[in-house]
Amino acid sequence: MNRYKSTFIIALVMAALLLLVSCVAKAPTPEMGLASTQPFERLVARFLTVNGPADFHNPVKVAIPTTSLTATPGVMVVNSGVGVAQEWRNAAGTPMAAVNADGSAVFAGSITSAGAVNGGGVLGASFAVAPTTVATNTPVFYTNMPTAAAGNAQEWRRANTPEASINYDGAGIFDGVTTTGGVVSSGGMLKHTGPTPATTATPAAYFNNAADVNDNAVFAKDGTAYLTFRNGGAIVATGDTTIGGALAVTGAQDFTGATNLQGAVTAASAIITGTLTTGIDGTAGDVTFYSDTAGDTFLWDQSEEALILTGTAGQVALSVADGNLSVTDDTSINTLTAAGAADIQGALTAASAVVTGTTTLTGATTAADDITITGLANGDNAGARAQFIGLPRIKLVGLGQGTNPGSQTIALIDATPTGEWVEADAGTNLALTADTSYYRDVTNSVKLTFTDVVTDDGAVGTISEVDLTDMESIGFWIYSTVSLTSGDFAITLDSDATDPSYNVPAVTANTWTWVEMDISACNTNCAATTGVKFLATAQGGLAHAAASVYLDAGYVWDAADEEALGVAIQRDGVLSVINTESGATLVEWTDWLAHEESGVDFIVWITDQSTADAIALVAY
């Protein structure tokens, strides 16, 4: 080989070596941001650019940039955007992981990351092979946090706004609708935040089953169901149930255990096979049962502590078809009808009572109307009689010889008050009439109709001048449409001296009441009395506005003309007064009047009974 030829060969070899070095690595330069003193191995591993496939038989080390997603990646693969950009294989050549050209990643095995995993696309279950059973120890997706960790183990965001998260303690928070086609198992509390208005079409929890599925939702403990929501809307509760709010049920419900309903309950139909308790001892509410007729109710009124039946007039409100109705305390009944025997063990107050069988009363009985014993159902055949069995509270009272009151028992209000009483004030707030609807004696009473009760307004009755100095009492019957307190009205005697006044006692509204005033201290002030006034006081003017007051059977008398009956009689308890000398029956309001007061009562002679020995039959 000549000298030129050898030189050419050597030059060709050197050029080939230089070309090889330039393909493997670039020498460090200041433009690369690296010091020229760094090991070449690191430089090659960090700044290796390969335009085709590269095989490495030893580990390749890559210096990761300080911040992820910066413009300087650790490994950068650039391709045409088709197929797999990067792939990892095992020793057998089987692909184990790959990053596609569109950025999606496929992993055949588990993924373990000590830092954050950011995915701009869908992070799906295809990352791993799903376990055969949901409850196995091999989850589809697994996040492991340190023991002392707090906050969210996993979070899903939209536009960087958290929409759902799994906390480190296992709690799940979902801000939107959660839809699942399978079983949802929760070892902790499962909370749903309902829509803002409770009546919107978006419920807090929604269960939608196929038509052939029996149960929509089942709540169980240790595998035993205690509350089931059926597909047709029925609710089955086999244990204790507590509902703190209102419950509205449109279908039939069956509660077999204890049920605590603390709010209002509306149910079309309900079957309760256990004990029904409403309210709490000492704290309860009303219980109302409605009927098909508006206004007809069966009510337990907790504030009144009363059971109230409101029915339709003329119809039976309470009917006991069989068995006994036992009343062991005092009873007040408007209308009582008993087709069989009646056994009342307490006091009975009845406005109307019809009992067609035997009636046994072991307590006091008060009737607001007549008590009538009619014939037997067999027409009193074969000597049968309807009988009152027991001792009636009536007696004969010997009155002894009567007195001659002369001019001492004087009628102030008689059966013909028209023209005898006039208005005390000519104003327009009072109208004075003789009334034939409300009265106690014969047919008339004096009616005072107040549109407004004004002080010193009322009625004035005119009488012939009389000396009342030795009289003791004024009494009359009064009926008022409002309750009167003692002193709302007063009786004033019109005389030529000082006119004495006496307060009218208290009167219960809408009932006739006998009142008496002691005038024994009248003395010379009553020597020439020509009238009597019934006037409203300042107290009455303040207490009352519109009212109607009726006055009847008013008298003034002397205590010498009273005959003691020895007992406190019932209202209208003087049944008869007989002159034993002549056998004549003496007439009430003509020959005598009953003076009813607290304690022992009296009759007062109106006509001369000085020659008569009289007896009285009284009820007490």
C-alpha cells in the first residue's frame, strides 16, 4: 500500500468514529444549562435524542424536571399522532403498559404512585382487570394514604370545581345526582342533601325499579329487614319506627312494630297491629277523626282534657251495639238514649234522656228537664207497672198559722208591667218593652235592651206611695244575656229623702236567677217611697256594651211574713201549699212566693193567711 492510500484509509476511519460519537451524544454546552463537569453518562441519559427505535439493555436514568407539566419533560416522545407513542414490555416481550398518541394510558397491572396522578381524559376501570366479586380484596382502583392522613383520598373535578370526593375515612360526597345500577354498600352514614324546595321534582333520593321487582328500598340490620319500601308504594315496618316530621300516606300501610310519629300524619288507610299511643305523658296534641259530613268529628281535645263527639242533629253520635257502657264519674249529657239497661255510677246531668230499659243510678242525678216514666213496652199488660224505685227527696213541711201581710208584701213587677215601667234616660242606647218570650211569672217580663250599657241608665217602676221603714227585703227574678258581677247594676228606692241604693248580686248568663237585697237599714229614708229604679252603675258601664236584661216577679216584704221551710229546696222546689183548714190549694204568686236563698229557704205570704194552718210539699 502506498503512503497516500494508507493516509486515506486512516482519515476515513477517523471520520466514521466522529460520526458515531455525534450520533450517540452531544457534548455539554452552556446553552444546555448544564455544567461541563457533569458525568457524561448522566448527560447522555438526559439529552438523548433518537429518531428511530432504541433498545437499551441496561437501566436508563432520566432526570425528572422540578415541576411536572413544564416545558422540559423527562422523556419526550414525538410521533405522527397515530398508534402508541410509548410502550413498556416485560422480558417475554409482552406489552405491560402503553401511552397512546392521544395521551390515554393503558396499564395491564397495578399502578402505584407516591405523588399526584393527573389525567386530562377519562380515568376508567380499563386501567386494571376488574375483580370477579365486588367485595374481594382486589379493587378495580386502589388509593392508599398514610394512617395520619386527612382530607380527600380521591377527588373528581369539573372545570377545577370539586363534584365528588372520597374522604380518607371512607365517606363519599357527591354534589350531583348519583345513579347506580347495582348494590350500594355503606359501612357508615349515607347522607343525601335534598333539593332546596321540598316540593320540587328532584328528590334527594330516587329509586327506580322494574315493574316486576317487589321492593324499591330495604333497610336492614345484620341481614334482617326492618323497613321496606315496596314497589307499589306500600311501607312495611317490622321494627320500631320513629318519624319526626309530618307523614303523608296515600296508600294502605301496615306497621307491625312500635311506631313513633312526632309530626302530623295523613293516611288514606292504615293498619296498626301494635299499641297506638299519641303524644307523650304530660305533652300531647289533639286527635281528630273526621266523617263524611263536614263538621262532624270525633275529637280528643288535649287542652280541655275532653272527648268530644260532634254529630248531625237528629242522628246517633254514639252507639254501643253490644256490651255495656260504663260511666264511673259525673256525666253531663245533652241527649241520652239507651235501648237497654243503663248503669250510671257517677252523678248524671242530662238535658234529655230516654231509657227504654231499667236504669240504675248509683250517683247523684241532675236533670235539666222533666223526668218522665212511661208505660212498659208490653202496654202494662197483666198488672205490670213502670215504677220509680227508691226514696224521692220530697217532704211535707208544716207551716203553722199564716200571717196577714196587709200592705207589707208589695208587688214591684207583676204580670202586667206595660205602662208601669219606663226608661230612666230618654237616650237611644236602651229600649224598654214587655216581653212574652222570657218570663217567670204568668206571661210577661220587663225587658231592657241595651245597645250600650251606660252609667245611671235603666228602668224606673212607679208604685203608690208606701212606707218601707219596717221592711226587710226586696227580691225578684232576673235573666241576662251576659254574666253580671255583683254591683254592675243596682236597685235604688225613689223617696222624698235620700234615695238608698243596693247592689244587685252576681248573675250567670242565660239563666233565670232569684236575687234578694236586704233593705232593713232603710229607716226614715224609705218613709215615702214612690218608685223603684233598676240602674247601671259606673262599674257596669265599663264592663258591658250590648246586653239584654229581663226582670220579673219583684216584691218587697217584711220578715214577719216569712215562713221557714226547714230545708234548702231545689229550684222551684215548693210543689204545693195547702190550707188544711179549708183544704184549698194556695196559688203561687197570688197567695205566696218562694224566697230561695243560701241555706234554709222560706215562703212569703202575699194574701191574708192568718186564719189558716198550712202545709207545704217540697223537694230538696
